[in-house]
Amino acid sequence: MMFRTALTASLALATWPALANDSTAELGTGGLILSRNDVIAMQSEDLFISREQVKVDYVFRNGSDADITTIVAFPMPKIAGGPDLNVALPGDASDNFLGFSVVSDGQAIEPQLEQKVFAVGLDITEQLKAHGISLNPFAQEVYGELEKLPDAIADDWRDRGFITLNEYDDGTGWKKERTPLWELRSTYWWRATFPAGKDVHVSHTYKPSVGGTAGLSFFYDGKFQGDYDDYKSRYCLDSGFENAVRRGAKANGDGFPPYSESRIDYVLTTGGNWALGSIGTFRLTIDKGDAKSIVSFCGTGVKKVGPTTFQMEAKDFYPERDIEILFLDTWSDEGGPQ
């Protein structure tokens, strides 16, 4: 049974400036996935999530009497191009845009990277490579590469839905820019050997994709409205959370709470390819970063373990839902989050 928990701290309220409701979307990212195996058990998973870092420490155990070699994978979030998309990429538009790294039993691993590109349901990876086009639709150089395409090929790709022609005025007149519409799917993977009857410690880290909204998308004009029902379900918002938002709006004096949103999605439900499908010991730690901020997420038996950290633990844990986290940060008099 999932209990609702909204974890708040005393708030230093400031005058909230007039803001556009600009928003960036978060990209859901998770942990490691093993190829289907009935003898390797996940003894424990220690998951730490903040807006600066996701770190996961695993202990796997091969319960058989023979060594097992299998594939371990880390799927990167899918990213798609388009003229109007606004998603939060943690780093630059390189292949490793999350800064993913992995260590096994104290030794750094250099995983292989597999990338595929899809448009209108078709794998067009080789077509892009054949014409020297970068696979990442967010890479800055991709626009110059598309401009160099022969017109006949560019027209064909437009007709087939691979690219579009984005028209805009940058202040110096109207521009036309060939823009990618394809989706990039990237996976880091490696072969790992799990010795018979032994524990294997694997750790990986990356910087999460953090979505955000200037202001609140679910509370305005003194009321919870808009997407609030969806937010309440996703983040298990409770009366404590609601009261904190109302206090902020009242103190601000104009019906608008002095908060901005940040959001993280962690995909927990896709990694159960191990013996029993459950995790022997699961621990989740979430760090909200600032003691004045508010954080809310769904969990059972969540405890505050530090000024900004909250934790839940479970035995024989089976992940039935992903982890979605909502952070609210107060605004300073200078017009930015504190």
C-alpha cells in the first residue's frame, strides 16, 4: 500500500515576481537492466536521487554453482527533435549527455554504446550515417549538416517525415531551417560475469534530467486547478503540501505562491530481470537540496534523516510504480529561486 507523504520545511517567503509560465520537460531515466536470468538475485539496491546526481549501488549474487556471463544495459532516455520541443538535457548534446559512469567491484567499466534513430516508426540510422548526419537531434552541428544536404534528398526526407522546415523571424528577417524530427534511442551496455556463489557490487552515477516550470502549473488565482488532479496522483500530494502552498499564496498577498517547480522521473519498474523479480533490500534517499524547499513523492514509511534528505527502506521490494518527485523552491527578491 502506498502512503501519501509531503515533506515540508519552514519557508522564508519573498515577493514573487511576475513570471512567464515557461516550462521544460523532464526525461524519465532509470537504472541497470540485466538480460533475463533466473539465478542472479539483486541482494540490495541503494538509490540516491537529487537534482544534481543520481547514484545507485547494487549488490548482485549468483545463486548457482556456475559462473554466469550476461549482458547488463543502461538505457538512456529517448530524445526527439522538433521545432517546438523544450526538454531538459543535463549536459551538452554529446552521446553521453547524462554523464553516465559505472564501476563494478571497484573497477571502472567502459561500456559500449548502441544508438538507433527512428522516424515515423522506421529505423533510419544508416540513412543518416550515409549522409554524414549526426544522430543526436539536439547536437548543434546537425543543423549545418542538414543544410548541406542536396535539395532532392532534403525534400524526400521532408516528405517522409524525417525532417521539417522550421520558419522563424530572428529579428533580421524570416529564416528557414531544416530541423530533425527523428528520435534517438541510446543504450550503454557491457558483458558482466557473476561468479558462482559470490556477491558483485556495481555502482553507477549520472546527472538526471530535471524538468521545471517558472511558477506553479497547478495553482493560480488562489486555487488548486489545472493539472492538480494529475499532480496529486503522480506525487502523492497531501494536506500538508496543500497548506504550505496556501500559506505561501497568502503571505505573498496576490494569490500566487512564490514557488517554482522542478521535477524528476526515475524509471524503477523496468529492471526486474533477476531471480524472484524482487529486491532483497531496497533503500531510497531523496535530497531536496535546500531546507526551505518542499519535496513530495510517493513512498511507504518515509523518514526525514537529515536537514534536506528523506529516506524509505523495504525488504523483498517489488517496484510497482516509477518514482516521480516534485520540488518547490521559493523565489528571492531578485527574481530567482533561492
